Amino acid sequence: AAAGSTSGLPSTPPFPPPLWRARDSPRGHGEAWPAMSVRQLSSPSQASGYSGDYGGDGNATLANHTAGRTQRTNTDPLWRKHDAKANKSGQRGTIYWVGKSIMGEDGALKDERTKGANYHGEWGNNKKHGYGVQVFPSGEKYEGQWGNGLRHGEGTFWAPVGKAKKLRKVYVGGWKDDRRHGRGTCFFKNGEFFQGTWDQNKMHGQGTLRYENGDLYVGEWHDGQRSGKGTLNKANGDCYEGYWLSDKREGSGSFFYSDSGKVFVGEWANDLPKSGIYTQASPNPEQAGGVPTTSVLPSLRLALPTEVLEGSLAGVRNGRKAFRANNTPVTRLFSDEELCSLKEAFAAAQRGDGLAGFVELQALCSQLGSDMEADHLEELLVTSGLALQGSDLDAVGLAFEDFLRLIAVLLDEEASHESGDFNGDDYNWDDSNM
């Protein structure tokens, strides 16, 4: 053993010292250790280069230490490879789903299975995404666009009919989150069809519906019902043009009777004409010839006919005020700009629970330019169906939509006063007469 070294160990270290020491400590012959990086130490070629610098026992060289080691390559587990193959993305061939086993009355499984499903098309993140064709277990078929596993975009839907299960086209148009949405045409089983706009699987907006009996409606829809302005052309030649609410004629409208040639123009309530005037729009086909004169009646006229008509119309409107205010969509009551302004005013005046009490409602009405006494506001709340007669006013709390309906009744009342309409109470109209 060399002097100054431990017995049995070489006089020079088999490995270079750490970097922090290599720069400061001299080598055995008065030379500094060369600087090395961790990456250089990991390279066999660099390590073997240092064996000549040591000059000591070759068994202690870095080359001999690394020569016997086997270099291992990192490989992914088999399950990860299989999972990557199963993760569907992009265009794929047809994917089949096996139907469920059928259970007999004795609880044992039969050899039969329910019908399965299949899909051919594009995928994204293991979900149907893009364009594809899906056949459902029921035999229904959809071809079109998909988004995150749901029908989304433009597409066509078929349903099987009859024993032969022949496919019948049901719907062509827009979809959103697996529901009919946007413009589309639906062919109903009874022969009717609707062409127009949809919202969450319901007819909503402008659209045309052809009925089984030949009638045709063209107009506005709301939540699957006729609501707004629309025209109904009946197969027998009759025609109604006016306003609708909850799938019934409600409000001002005109009706042409083809069999008599008369036209009624006035107010409708609960699908019936209530107040208006009749005129002979075209000659009566049943009176082709002249009507013989058998007697002469004295002239008879109604006193103040205009005032009587206006008062009658006002009575109908007043009697249906609460029903119309509570059932008319708020988008028909106010424009978008008015809704934004009313929402800002309500947000500034509402309580901590998000509602507006009696005091807040008075302040809001005053802010909108209508100073209102407590008795008048209570009357409006009762008329609108938002409070009961004689109820505790301190317990009143309206949400934003109820507040909008209250303002609609207030504006209707002010418009009636400005037009000089008669008070409907003079004509004893109420909902019981409807």
C-alpha cells in the first residue's frame, strides 16, 4: 500500500470527486480536476476517457464499472398500449354494441338477445364527434353531426313503421345537445308536418304547421304552442288572423266566414269572439238572388254606437287582463332594450333575497315615472294575480319576471286611460263570462 493511503486501496480514487471539490482540490500531480457535468458522467464514452487520467489499477476505472451493466429501454405497459388502441379518435369503422340478454319468466337467461346498436363515423376523445350514422336498438336511425357523444348540428332522423320496419323520415334540421334546436322540419305520424324554428325539442319562434284535416297555421310559437301573431287558414275557406295565447285565440283578431261572406273584427277570449263588429265583406253565396220585400220596418239605430263598442272592448280587455299578463311570454311584453333597463332598475332596488317587496315596488314605479299610492299598487297586484285581496302587503315579494308582469299591467292601464277607453266594470265583464 502506498504511503498515506488505506491498506488494500489504490493511491488514486477510482472516480473523480464531486464538482464542488474538483474545482478547488488539486489532483495527485498538482493539476486541478477537470469540470464535468452530470450528463458527461452518464455517457460511457466520457467515463472511459477518464480511465487514462487515473493511470491506476484498471479494475477501478469507470469503464470497467459500466461495461458489465445492461442498458434498459423504457417501454410502456401492455395495458397502456391496449387502452390507446381502444381510445377512439378520428374516422373509425363501424362499431357494434351487443344487445342485452333476455330473461325468461323463470328468471333464467334465454339464448336470445335484444337488438344491438351500431355507429359508423368520426370520434373525438372516445366520444361520437363529427359526422356519423347511428342505428339505435329500437331501429331508429340518425345521420348527421355529433358533438361530445350527442346529436349536435345538422342531421336527419328516421323511425321504423309497420311490420316491415320500413324507415320513415321524422325530422330534418338542427340539433343541440340531443334535442331538436334551430330551423328544422318535422313529419308527424298522423300526416301533419311543421316547418320552422325549434328550441329544446319544442316548436318555438316562427313556423308553419299543416294539420291532418288540411288546416294551415302560419305564425309565432312559444314552448310548443301557438302564441303571438298568426294566421289560421281552415280547409273549408274560413280564416282567422290575429293574436294567440296558450294555443287559443286571445286578443284582437278578425275572422272571415266563407259560408256567409261576413267578417268579425274584435276581441277574442279563450278561443271565442267576445266583442266587435260584423261586416259583409263579400256577397252571401246563399243569397244569389234578390230578397223579396214583404214588409217595411221603421229605421232603428243604436245610440252612441262608437262609445258602446269601445266600452265593450275595454270590458273584455279588463276582464282578461290578469290572464294575459300572467301567460304572455315576457319577450312579447317588452323589447330587448326595455328588458335590459328594467333589469338594471330591479337589480338596484331588490332586497338581499333577490326579491322586491311592497316598498321597493313603489320606489321602482316612481323611478319609471309613475308615482303610485299604496291602494293603487295593491289593486294592481290583485289584478295581476300576484297578491290576494286583503293580504298582508309586507309579505309581498316579487321576482324579476313577476315584476315585469306587474309593469305590463300598469302600462296597459295607462294606455287605456290615454285612449279614453270606458271602464270595463260598467259592463260587468269578468273571467266567469269568458
